[in-house]
Amino acid sequence: MLLELRLENYAVIDHLAVEFSAGLNLLTGETGAGKSILIDALGLLIGEKASPDVVRHGADRAVISAVFEVEVGSEKTVARILEDNGIDADEGNLILRREIGSKGRAFVNNQAATVAVLKQLAPYLASIHAQNESLVSFDGEVRLALLDTFAATHLESVAEKFANWKQIKNRIEELEQGEQDRQRLVDLWSFQKREIEDARLRQGEDDRLEVEKRVLANAEKIYNAAMQAFDLLYEGASSTSASLRLAQKHVEELIRYEPKFQEAHAALDSARISVEDVGASLRDYAGGIESSPEHLAEIEDRLALLDHLKRKYGPGLEEVIKLGEDVTRKLSEVENKDGILRELRGRLAAAGEDYLSAARAVSKKRYETAKKLEKLVEAEINELAMKSQFRIELSGTDEESDWTATGFDQVEYMISTNPGEPMHPLEKIASGGELSRVMLALKASVESGSRKKTTAGQRTLIFDEIDTGIGGRAAEAVGKKLKALSRTNQVVCVTHLPQIATFADHHYLIEKKRAGDRTRTTVRPITGNERTEEIARMLSGAKVTETSLKHAEQMLKANA
């Protein structure tokens, strides 16, 4: 549920904060006041494409933020999305922020995020329905998604089985590609395999050889350093070992008179043993150093070969070795092409059967659910002052050419808006008013049907002038439908019709005012007389009359 929306330097808005509540939230105002600006801003917060044109003139960036209360039943899914993207959750509330300007940025719970994360979260927070949305985005995928939402269809298994089938199919096509292309690849793979195998590579070899090269290149310096350290620690009358032995003798004499120095004597003995061990190690190491220009040249040649292979197949030696294994496997597949193809075709057939089993189950559920949804939508449409017939037509076959990650079905929503007229696809309805009402009925049916199958709390549904092109009895019917929908969802709606505005649980007035040489848009909640006056203005225009005020009072009482 949307709790708060804040805008800074967005379009004609400098600073704005609006708090929303559960139920039906209606936004009204004069034409051009900026009612749709708020809806557009919410769209950006759920991942819609941004343009720097929305930044208020004179500002370097626009900032849009909102606080959502995550609905019951969606907390785990939202938490998983946040966790997958390295974002901390915030005890049921979700804070979204987006900055628009020369450098666009997005934040979730005040932590940097991407627009892709906003899109992932959107289905669990809000959905925006505009009057013309069916004309621009009501494609086959959207139509099918609506039916699946109503049916609470889970497509994960279908998508997984389709991906498995597709992967096997692609491997078969790769093996069956043209003979000329295949031979060219075989030549390339053979050369790569031979070059890598001839090098007899070993994991970590380059790092080990680099160390050995440094030692050989500096053998004399290393020998002298080791022997000098050995002399200082072990050899000579003034060595550390000799000094520690002499100190021990003096402490032994001291112990004869003061026993408490026993521990000091033991510590000196331990230090002497450690020093002598280090000295012996240095001596042995120095004794093993050989200055061999020939061996150094061999190592340098070997490292040059490894660098050549890494530049060619790398970047690292591990990747070179892996490539060698891959081309070996590919050559083996080519050499045993017929046998491998037989195996793959068997696996493809099994994968196809697995996919069809899942897709047919989904298709059966869609056909059963479509009958229920079409009856529900038709009833909803006719409650909105229309006499229409509504049908959901499913098509598509289980032929391979129709297979997709969402199954093999295609869906078309058909309607006849007048008795005796033939059925036409919903998106081809000529009247904007009819289209608005049908879309509202469809959305209401899908929302109510899908929520019966869950324990979810209030989700935010946003309607932007979905009442365009209607009036009178139809407008009142739309208002009642929005009111009914707001009982199980938070509804935010921009309207220009008083018949709808009177149903509001929370009424907000959007006004455009001049301040000096700048224009500002403000939004504030209105109640009581102010609300009556706004309804009267919507009824009569700029000049509010006594008649319009009385009419407004009557409408508000009737729909209270």
C-alpha cells in the first residue's frame, strides 16, 4: 500500500509531499493542473523509462520517492528480491527513490539499486492502469498474463522444461550445421587442441616459474644475503647465538643467588634454539642455490610460451586449460557425431514430453478458468451501464512451432458492445469510454479473482483518467466499481467526473498557482465545505452556483 509520495523539482512541482490511505483515494483539479504528473512520477518509481525533460527548469535533477507498506503475503518474495540484490529489508516498509537528471540513480531503502530492481518489486507494490493502456500495450503476452493472474497459474515448471528442451535442440542444430562450416570448426579445434596439449600445461605453473625465475636471476644476491644472515645469527664469536650462550652463562650465575631468574634462563635458551634453527635453514637454502644461466633461459622460454597461450586463449592459465578440455570434448562429439546425435534426439524427445505434460496442464487450467473469467467480466461490464457480450477465446496447438516459455496457448478477449453486433477483439473498440469501462471491469475481475486465491493484504491500483469518454449513469457505475474495488485494494485514481469523485474515501485537490514568475503545483486533502465546493466546480465549471452546491451536497450524501 502506498503511504507517501514526495516529489522535488519534478515538472512544475518544486516540493510536494502527499500522504495516502487505505480505500479509494481520488485526485481532482482543473484541466492542466498536473493531475497526471503524480501518476507519471509513480510510474518512474516502479521502473518506467525516464526522460531528463521532467526535471524542473533551473534544477539539475528531479527526485521522486515513495514509502510503500508491503502487503501481507508478499513479504517473503519482496525480501528475497532485496536479498538477491544485496539490499537490506526495513520491517514491512519499502522506501523507493529515483533521481532523474544527467546521472539517473535509483535507491531502495536508501541503498543504491537499479531500475531493473524497481521493475522486479513493482508487481508486489502497485500497478498503473491508464485510459489508453490497452491501445499501446494490450498485446498477446499481456492478455495471457491477465488470465494467468486470475487463475494463479504457476509457469516456473513450464519455463524450466522449455529451457531444457531448447538447450538440447540448440546442441543438435550445432552438430547438424553445414559440412563446410563444421569442417572449418574441426580444423580450428584440432589446432587449438594440439597447441594446448603440446604445451603440457599444469595448474599454477606460471606462478611457480615466476618465483623460480626471480631466484635464478638474482642467485648471487640471494646467496650472499642468506650467508650474511647465517653468519650474524650462527657463526663467529659475535653472532647472535654466541651472545645468547654468553648471556645464559651469566644468568646461570645469577640463579645461584636469585632463583626467580629460572624463567628468564629458559626464555634465553628457547630464543637461542630458534636463532640457530633459522641460521641452519639459511645455510641449507644458500647451499642449494645454483647460478645456472641455461636453466634460467629455459624458464624464460617456458614463461614466454605460457604468456603467448594466455594472450591467445586466456586471460589466465586456468582458462587456457579449460579451453583445451572444451575443444577436446567438441572434437569427440564430432568424431562420434552419429552416436551423440542419437543420444541427444532421445533426450530431446523426453524433454519435449516433459514440456508438453506441464504445458498441457497449464492449458487445461486456462481453458477452465477462461469460462469463469468471461462470465465474471461480462457481469462486471453490464454493471457499468453497458449491454455487452464478452468472450475469451483461446487458441494455439501443442505443435512444436507454438511452444514458448509460457506454454502454447494464445488468448484473445472478444466483445460485442451492442446487441446483434458481431464480436470484435477488445483492443479494437472504437469508443474510448467503452474501452475504459471494459478495462476497469477486466482489471476488477482479475484482481478480485486472484486475491480470493491468496491471503494478500491491500495492493495499490492506480487509475489515470480511466473514466475518459463517459458520463451520467455510466460515470456513477464506474464510481461504484472503484469503490467496491477499494475494499480489497488501495485505489488511487485521477478523475474529472464529479459522479466518481463523490465516492472518495480520501479526496485530494490538485491546484496550479503562480508564485512570482514561476508556476507551482500543489496537492492537499480536502474535506467538508471545501470538498463540496470542488464537486460543485466539477459540476458547473469555473463559476460555482448555489444550484451546483446543493447538487454537490446531495451527491455526497447519496454516496457517503
